Amino acid sequence: MENAYVNNNNNDDILIVRNLKKYYPLSKISIGKKRSYVKAVDDVSFSIKRGTTMGLVGESGCGKTTVGRTILRLHDVTDGQVIFDGMDLAKIPPRKLRRLRPQMQMIFQDPYSSLSPRLPIGEIIGEAVKEHKIVPRSEYRSYILKVMHDCGLQPHYYYRYPHEFSGGQRQRISIARAVALKPKFIICDEPLSALDVSIQAQIINLMKDLQEQYGYTYLFISHDLSVVEYLSDTIGVMYLGSMVEMGEKKQIFDNPMHPYTKALLSAIPVSDPDVKMNRIILKGDIPSPVNPPSGCKFRTRCPYATKVCAEVAPKLKEYESGHKVACHLYSQD
Amino acid sequence: MGLLDKWRQIKQAEAEQGIDHTMYLTLKEERRISRENNRIIRQFEREKNRKNVPEEEYLTKMRDPNNVVEFENLHTYFFTDVGTVKSVNGVTFDIPQGKVVGVVGESGCGKSVTSLSLMQLVQAPQGQIVSGSIRYQDRNGKCYEITKMPRDKMLKVRGKEIAMIFQEPMTSLNPVFKIGEQMDEVVLLHEEDATPKMARERSLEMLNLVGIADPQKVYNNYPHELSGGMRQRVMIAMALSCTPRLIIADEPTTALDVTIQAQILELLRDVKNKINGSIMLITHDLGVIAEMADYVVVMYAGRIIEKGTVREIFHNPKHPYTIGLMRSKPSGKTKDNRLYSIKGQVPNPINMPNHCYFFNRCDRAIEICAEEYPEMVQFTDTHSAACHLCRNGGLMDTNSTKEQR
Amino acid sequence: MIEKEKAAEQTISNINQEARDGYEQHFKVISPGRMVAKRFFKSKLSIAGLYMIIFVFLFSFVGPLIVDVTWGYEELEVFKIERIDDMVSTADFKGPDGKIYTYYDKSQTLVYFKAPPSAEHWLGTDTSGFDILTRLMYGGRISLTISFIVIFLETIIGVILGGLAGYFGKWVDQLIMRIVDILACLPGLPILLVLSATIKSIDTIPAEHRIYYMMAFLTLMGWTGVTRIVRGQILMLREQEYMLAAETTGISPMHKIFRHLVPNTMPQLIVSATLGLGGVILYESTLSYLGLGVPFPRAAWGSMIALADPSKGQEILAYYPNMWVPAGILIVVTVLGFSFIGDGLRDAFDPRMKR
């Protein structure tokens, strides 16, 4: 396909996502009715620079996992462009996509279900290395052992099976599997949420070390703002399938503009009994993405909602350099 | 190839020396464990199945009448196929009237088993309270020894006097009954002269109390029609419907989103003040503890390693594990490039050797740490920690400790 | 290179240090295989089933050897055992005086076959003079062999087709599953009867080869069940995160199906195969009973029971239970044994299924 290759002027960005949309049809048969969709991801755009980490934050059901999976084309794209290293992944034919796979990897949330239970560790890590001929055959074994060593796994784990390991070690295996393919870009889909606190710190450090050593670009998807703050360079905040605020880490944490971002930040529990946060407690629950509110999607829970919020959906607009917000509180022109 | 071959060589050498690292039990060991387990379990079950236990046997006195619950040297073991798991191994702490006691620890540290022991809900026959006592004081000042209490008597305490909120609001409600039916049932079960009409009124009142805007509608809903946050509210309403003296909240916000977590925590605090009850809050999140708790108990591998008031624990932590836990939580203020992390893995409390359980993950371990389990060291009336480094009233550096020995 | 070696040594010394500290693993666990065995042996029924099947196997495969070595005969040895049979026939007739008379005829015949149980022939001999016990052994051998081969073929076909249908979905799934549906709604026994009768009537097929055709037919009728199981399992496993992970690493679909998915359906496959063995034995016996299976003079449990076929006279059914009851018992024991083992395995593989 010719138009799979897009001329990418800005070579700094490893990934550019433009107007990404992912709709799931609700029912297959609908007679006489308009077909309804779940708009899991609705018009999301962002770009990630080489060697940096972007954090994607949001609550459950906001579509952050779907964004990650759609970028990797684990789900088909409804509309929009995903330009990875100058190629539009949304339009690339499956056969070519399979050859591109090693360049972009994913680390999954659940270390218990993301490892094939009947394969030994060496095989889990090395299977795709063999298939894509990442290293010559003669070096294969030592290469896998080196990757395992990098990820803090001991060589004799090579022949063991996943059920013999704890959650933290499994997550290391999962990371090793991704890293072994020499990727450029890694999506981390809540890699810490199933782990114990003391193990989380180990995994964070491991990910940081690997990034320093090999220059990976991360898209870090999480609901834990403190981890995102620690790891990311830029941050995107999602609510109900749309990006509501985006910017440098400093901009988001020091000067949050969107009311939702403000509420999220104030909701982080502080590990100090004497600090009493001036907490913004949001009312109500996240609306269902099947039937999102009209206009601004956040208006049902927003303390500052006005009439215009119900009528017009706010556009994502840049206010400082790189700091974009979608809210009617700020001028929309 | 080098690494693996080397590994084989070493394995061989070790095999010759008789060092055994195999992680699987042999058939013989397994048989021995099963036989022993069966013997022990039978003994405990016989004790439990006695009928007509006289009341004097399980009546007792509290150490301090201001406490609702006192745990004293509680041991709860699980006799599993791979050996005895000492889930709770000598736990002592109190839950005072009207206070929130936070129990922190990582998975497998025994925090949930402690609360289940209190409810007599430890999964029998593998799980048994082996020794120690749990004293509970009811509204009328009567004290019960829960470890000796017969099952039928416990039914009256459970749910009515002590209520529990679970982590997963999805699975703790029965999907085939309406919310209202499930709530009414609790009231009808525990209040002797309750009529269905009274129960309904009480349920609606409770739904109102937990901040549900339209109680009538929720009353007639099925659990799947509610969101996670709503379900957790319903669970709290249900727990409150018999105005319990103690609410055990086992990771009540772990499955919820941040903004919903803030709502639920606010609600719990509010509700506690309204009914003047106590809360035993079990969580792994230090932030939640800092916000909610009055007293904190830090558990590790089935033992309490540090306890004190929130301020003592957060401002002046003594045990290296507590310190490590706090330092390993990332935040924007962490300026170092690397986050502090505790090395190694969370232990599974099977066949623990007689040394400090944290010894091999500890940065500051000294020789004695490998030799005996440390005693609890008191710093103030409320604050104590189990660490050899703390024996002279505070953390010392390793050198001076060595000199003293 | 030297640095690498150094790093390796460092790692290994670290490991040893950790192992010594008991840091790595200070307790032992039960291997998953042993766990399954333990749960399996907990159930009395599965142990009973295991004994039954071991007995049947020893009887059918070791038995003939013992007979051959000790007494030196095989399946088709004919024994002529002379025995005088008293035959008394009676008939009523009306005499000339109008009264009813009874006519007695007492005669003695020399019989060679149908010998009653004796020290030499524990279960006696049958209508052709074969030793019944020996024939039971050879019959078991054929039944068990057939059922194992059939189940093996069924499983292979089922795994391949079920794997493809479950993984690819869409039209592949539609095609395969519709074939399965069609085959599954055909009445099995009548079809088998028609097919076997057709084979029997074709003169060009020698009688010894008929058994291969029978196996093919049994396989043809049976693979649908396995296919359904495998497809169902794969549909479920396909949604697991490790399949997403496999997708992101870009390994080929064939690897995904046969290295990641199919091995995880093994427990269900083993259970269904074990339960299926009994079913095949029943089918085989039925066909042999109707004379469409293993051809005479080869023995089969079904055809041994067929000796008692009441349409050929009541005599054997009534007076020679030693000829057909043991075969019936063996069929029951085998089928029950396989069922017990299958149920036990199902519980052992999936502890949630219990109760």
C-alpha cells in the first residue's frame, strides 16, 4: 500500500497519533435503529519524542488501554493516523505489520495472565527472537541470557515455568520478553498495578535503567499519578475517550488547568498525616461511554459547568507552549 | 553459552557437596506433610465441633475497657500441602473504641488473615487459629474470647456487631438478587423483632446515609446495574445497617478509581463519626493510611514489625522496612534519579528460619539479625518496633552495635 | 569477551550467595504434575477405575502370552472334548382312547463343543470349540487397540480443525463448525450400520481389512466432539493477555495456535479422550455383535455376546451363560473404568469442578 508511508517532517517524534478514533459497534443487528457505538477513543492526537516517556493518565473506562492497543494495531483503527517512524500503522497490511512488530512492544498489566503457562521462561523470552532472527543463531542462547541478566533474572530460570515465580519476577520476565526484540518503542499498560509496593519500586528502577541504557521511548499508561509524575516527561490526561489536558510534566503538575486534572491531582492520598489537602471531591460516577453527555463530557461532574458546556464540545487548545487544554473556562478562540 | 554451562558446573559441584536447591518436594516429604497436617487438623476440628459449650468458657475480661478488640499473641496457621504457612505469627494489637486502626503490609503478610480470624472466617480445615486470643467487647460491656466461641454464637456477632467491607464490590454482592433484598436480609437476620417494612425503611435510610442520591431507585436495582463506586457504597450501607461497633474494611478502595477512592474514604470517615464505631482498615497504600488512621500496625511475613500512632509511624519510622516502604513510593518530590527500592521478594511465610524475616532484604542487617528474631522494642507508650538496630532506643549505625556485642 | 565472562561469574556467585542465604526460595513446592496426581488419587472412584483398566490391560495383552507359554495354544485352537450329552425329548399326543399321553425319547449324543468350565478350560469352550477365556483375551486386545487408535486419530483431527476454527474465526470457523454440526446431527449408529453392511457386501474388500474401514468410520463419527472442545477452549484462551503478548511479538499464527493455545487445551483433551475410549469400545462391540465388526473367526467381545443372540435359539442364552456373560462383564468393566478415570482426571485438572 502506497500511502502507508507518510512523509514525516519532524524526525524527532517517534510516534505521532492524529485524530485516532476507535468505535466498537454495540450490536451487530439493528433493524430500523441507528447503529450505536461505544466511542472508546474519540479523536485523540499526540506525539512522543524519541527517548522520552509519555504518561497517559485516566480512570477506568477512559480509553487509555484502548489507545495503547490501537496504536499497536492489536485492535483495528476506526479512523485516524498512527505514524510510527514514518509509517502509518493504521493502513499497513498485516504481513508487513508482523515484520514491524519487534520495533514496538508492550508490557501488560497482569503478570499472571500475560505469560504462556506451558512454556519455559527461556522460550517465552526467546521465541520471537528466533522467529525474527534478531541475533544470529549461534549467539541466541547467550543473547537471551544477557537480556535476562539485564532484567535481573538469574540464568537458571531459563528452564523454569511461569507458575514458579512471584508477580514481580513475572513482570521482569514480561519486560525481558519485550526488551529482547530490541524495540524502539514500548507501551507499558499499567505494569505496576498488580505488584506490591516494595516490588513496584524495583520495576520502576528497572524500566528507568533500561531506558537509559538503550534509549527506549515509553508510553506509560497508568491510573497512578505519582508513578506517572516520577517516570514521564510529558503527560496526557484522558477522560471518557478524549484527551482533556496535555503538556510537560511540570506544566501539568504545577499548573493544572482542566478541572478534572485538578480533581485528579488533589485526590492522590498524601503519605503525611499532618498535611490536609484541600481536596476537590468530584460528585457522581464516570458516565457510560455508550451514552456520553453532550458537549463537554466532563460537565456532569464538573463543579464549574455552565450552559455552554452542555452545548459545545470544547476544543483542545494550546495555551502555553505544549500545554493543551480542552475546557470552556479558558477562551476557545 | 558461557553462563549456562557455568551454572551447570556449579550445580554439579553443589550436588556433590549435598546442597539441594530443588524447588519441588519429593513424594516422601509430601506424604509426611500430609500425614502431619491431617493429624493436627483433626485435633482442632474436634475441639471446634463440641456442642453446648458453657458460656463461662468464652467469657473473659479486657485488658483495657476502652478497647473494642484486643489481639494477643495471635497465631493463625494454614496447614497446606507444601508445609505450614504461618500467616499470622504472634500478632498483638488493640482496636480502641471510636478509632481507626490501619494495618499495612504487602501481599501475604497476614493482614487479611488477621481480620478473618477475628470474624472466625479463616478457611477451615486448612486454616486454624493455633494459639493466642482475640477479645471482643460488645455494647453491654460483655467480653468474649472469639477464639473459643462456638460457631452458632459467633453468627450473632458477625455482621451485627462486626461488619466487613471487601475489596471487590463486584463479587461480594449476589448478582441474582436486588440490592434491596440483600440489604433487608441483613436486617431481618440480625434484629429479632424486625418486620419486612422496618427492614425496608432501615435499608433506605442507610442508602441515604452513604450518600446515594436516589435510594428508592438503587433499592430496586440489581448489582450489575451499578458502577464500582456505587456498589462499594452499597456494601458500606449494608455493613452499617446493624450499627456495628467495628467495621473491618479490607482494601476498600483498591479496586476503585482515584476520584472514587476519595469519595469513599470521605464517606468512611463520615460514617464512623455518625455511628461512633471503630474501623480496622487493611490496605497496602500508605497514603490511605496516613489520611484515615489514628493508629498504624505494619506487618511483614505474619508478624508485626512496627506499630504506633500515625504521626509516630510517618514522622519517625524506626524499622528499616517501614522506612524503605515510605522511601520507595515515587512522587514528584523524589529528586534522585533512582528510586529507593527494597531488594528481593516478598516472602511467603512457610518454614521461616529463626532470624529476622526482613534480614535478607535489609540494607543495614548486622550479624545478630541472622541469628535470632528481634524482640519488640518500646519507644513510647504506643510506639514499638521489632528490630535489633533499635534496641538502645533508636537507630544506631552498624559499627557501634558491633562494638557493643 | 573477558568482561562478559567476568559478569557471568559475578552473577553466578551472587546466585550462590542468595541461595545460601535462603533468599531465593526457602521452601519447596509441589510440582503441578504431582498436584494433579495428588488430587486424582484422593478420589476412591478414580483409583477403582485405574485398577479396572490395569486389570483389563494385563488380561488382554499379557494374558495371551501366558496362555501361549503355559499351554501352548492361541486364539484359533479348536478343542474337541468328547462328552456324552443326555437328550430327553418329550411330546404329547392324543391316544386312540382320547387320553393325552406323553412320549419320552431318551437318547445319548456325542458332543465335541460347548464344553462346560473345567480345570483345563476355565470358562469352557464355545460353539466352535475355541477356548472362551483365551478368546476373551484376544477380543480385549482388538477392542482396546481399536479404541486407542480411533481416539488418537479423532484427537489429531479435532485439534487441528478446532485450533484453526477457534483461532481464525470468521469463515474458517463457519465452514468447520457447520461440517461439525452436520456430522453431529447424523444418527451415529444407523450410519455406522449402513456403512459397515456396505463394506461387508463389497466382495473386493478382504475380510481382514474390514476392521480398518471400521476404524475410519468410527473416527469420522467421533472427531466432531473433540473439535468442539478444542474450539471452545481456544475461543476462551484467545482472549488471555499472553495471546495479546504473542501478537505484539509478531510470531506466526501457526506458532500461536500450536505452541501457545493447543498445549493449554491438553487437560480437557486428555479428559475427553479418556471418556471417549469407553464410547468407542461400546460402538465396536455393538458392530461386532451385529456381525459387522471384527470378522469371524477372530474374537471380539461383541461377537462373543452375539452367540447368545436369541433369534438363533434360546439354548445358549439359557444354558450356557459361561459363553456370553464374561464378555459382557468385561465390556462393562472397561467402559466404567475409563469413565471413572476420566471423571477423576477432570476433577484433578480443574479443582473448581469439584462438588
